[in-house]
Amino acid sequence: MLLKRRLFGLQMREHTQLKEHVDELYFVLVELHNMDVKMEHKYLAMILLAFHPLSYENFVSSLSVGKHSITLEEVKSNLYSREL
């Protein structure tokens, strides 16, 4: 239960490199996986979007407008291209 709380409590701080944030998220996910806790990719995509600071608000809105769902790969690729 502590790991789930840690997962949903993650928050990317302003001026943090995206790679550091994603690495932290994946570290928690690996720990959960090792405990046989499964999470669907659609939820991981939403979690990844929700962890960003307010400076990402327009980015998150533009990525999700008019979509019923979004894939984890779509979120990751858009985030990494924003970081360039």
C-alpha cells in the first residue's frame, strides 16, 4: 500500500528534467510489478500526465482535447518531443 501511495503522490517539480521524473515513476512501477501489482497502460498514461507542474497545463490540455483515451506511448513521445 505504501508504494501505491508513493505512486499517486509523485509530483514533478518545476525545472526538473523530464527523464528524472519518468525514471522516478518507473522505479515505483517496477517495485509494484515485483509485488505482482498490475496496472493498465491507460492508467499509467493518465498518471504520467497528472504528475506535471502547472507549467505543463496547456501541454496536457492540448494533448487530451477531443480524445476519449490516450496511450502511454503517445504521452511519452509527446513529452519527450516537448523536452527537446
